[in-house]
Amino acid sequence: MLSDALDAVVSVYRGWHDLESRIGGPRIIDFDLAPSAFPIQPFESRIQVFAAVEKLAIGLPGGHAFLRDRLEASLALLRALMGQHIPFARYLSQTMRLDAVPIPAKVITEQSILVRQILDRAKLDFERGLRGRAAERFVSTKTGGELRSWLIAAVEGDATRAARLLVPETDFELTFEFAASPGFWKAWANADAGQRSRVSYNLTPRTPYLRGDAFLLAHHEVTGHVLQMECWRKLIAGGHLHPAYGVTVVHSSEQFQFEGAAQTITDLIYDNGELDDDVLWAREYRRYGSYVYQRAHLDLNTGRNVAEVMDYLRASLPLEEQSAIEAELRGRCLDPVLRAYQFVYAASDMKFGAALRAGGKAGLLRVLKAFFKAPHTLDQVTQLLETCSSSSCGAVPDITR
């Protein structure tokens, strides 16, 4: 009966994913690591999906808190997709299990200073934008096939080598996709049922790549996300992890560990002195941007006037195009998936960064390897991060059996 209950999780999520793809809704499954043989439960409406997910949540056996958190988050997302407006603090708690609190202003200011200091060394002014020959050190001019080759080379080179150094016993192959999406995302890693992991890049000219992006995105998507998922795929194939855990989604608190680990991966592998200025600046600028956008995300979702939020973003992020800012805000407020998911980046980056500073690279590496070996709830992730500087790191019990 336990196996039947967990098997149903795979079938229901695959059915929901199929429904949304047919009606033009959001992608539900991020990585589908379960064997292809699992059936797809057919659905004709979201209310049918809601009833099935609710039944799973009620009938889920004890000892599977990770899956319970996912199911509860899915119920919240389904309510939102069907038109229910859920106040932001409650929605964030139901999906990501996070409190709706901003990144402290002091942290944002300190990160802003760091970004400016790197540009100062190149005699560039943050407020005036990246212009002239000096700016070529930070912004890529590659297009077309040259851009594709540059992005693939970063994955197949340093990022894949780093992944194999971190977990030597895990090997994998990748598929690449390129698109000119109207969205402002840069890269995404996922996997369909029975398929190898895929890294997708957005080649829209509206958001040019920074010179450091190829290196950073390769490590984020491959050494971070793909490596963890391939470790789980191996556990599932060996019978050590039920396939229900390997049907991941981006709308639940599991993303806290996924994004926190991926965002910290270059900090873990490299000292700042080992990184070229273009990579160092891109990393710190992206981090600064996530902090600023998180504050705007919270303000706009809790009633602040959009004009005031826009003024704050334009003043804080003078390098961003107005159209990109507007698109980012629309997603964070109006898209039921992004309204929760985008908030997790800054929060997890702060928590993982604090763990790195407290426990050093050895401590954080123990944390990441624990994540690679088993799913952890947000409470367990927090406990691991808070103890990563001590010998007790990794003592959280295995919840996957």
C-alpha cells in the first residue's frame, strides 16, 4: 500500500503536467527522474487535479515530509491557477514555506558597494552604464553560432569537470536547446521522463549576456542542478529512493536547497582571486540584482505603489532595460509560479552564503553532498546549514526509505 500511494504521486504529477501543456499553462514538472513506465493519470480540468492532489496529501503515509510539503504547495498553486487570490505572506508560506521578509537594506548596500568597486578597477561608472572599450571586459558581443559554441564550451569544459570532482561516481550526458524566448530568463536545466538532462539557453537579443555569464550559468545549471538530479536519478535506479521524490517542481520549498546550492557553487569551488574580473563582477552583480528584486517583489505584492517600486528599481539597477524591469515585476506579481519561486533566490543565497562564511568550504561541501544523497525538507536544510561548521553536519536522518 505504501508503494501504491507513492506511485500515485508520479502518475498524478505527470497527468497534471500533461494537462497544463495542453491548455497552455505553466510547466509543472521540472526534472522527471522516474522511470518512463509509470502511467500518466488523465485529467480534463484543474479542479480534477486539485481533488487528486488533495487525496494524495490526505493519504500520504508518515515519514514523507518532503513529499507532503510538495503536495501542500501544489494545492496552493492550483488554487491560484484557478483564480483564487491568496495574500502574499500566506501564499509564500504555503508554497515555499518562507516568511515574507525583505533582504536587509544594509546587505543590499554592501553588495552594491562591492559591485561598484569591481567596476572602479576598470574605470567604469555603475550609474552611467557599461559603455566604451573598457565595457567589453564585462559584456559579451557574441551572437548566433559563436554564442552557442561559447555557452556549450563552458558546460562541457570547466563545469562538467567540477561536477565530476565533487561527485566522482556520478556520470551523465546532456542535451542542449536554444531558443529566442520573449521571457527574460537566461538558462534553465530540466529533464523529461526517460530523457537525459537538458540545458536550455535563451538567445533573445533583448538581454545580452555578460562575459562572465557562460561560466556562471554553466556551474549553476550543471555543477549545481544537473549534478544533484543525476545523483538522485542514480539513487532511484538503484532502488534507494522512491521515484516520487524524483518528480521535482519549482513551486515548492524543495527549491530552497536546489537554488541555494546552485548559487553558491562557484563560491565553493573557487577563491575570488582565481576568478577573472568579468566572472567575479557578473556573479556579484547577479547577486545584487536578486537582492534588489526581492525587495521590490515583496513591496509590490504587499500593496506598495508600482510607480514607487519602479523608481526604486531604476535607481538601484541603472544597467537594466526598462522593458526587462517591467517583465520581471509582472512575473513576480501576476504569474502564480514565479510569484513564489522568484522569491526563493535571494533568501536561499543569503542562507547558504552565511553557512559558507561560518563553516568554510569544507562545511558547505558536506552540506551539498548530503543534499546529493537524499531529499531534505526546508527544516532539515536549515538545520544542516546552521550546523555545517561542526562535526554534526549531515546528522539529519534519512527520510527517503
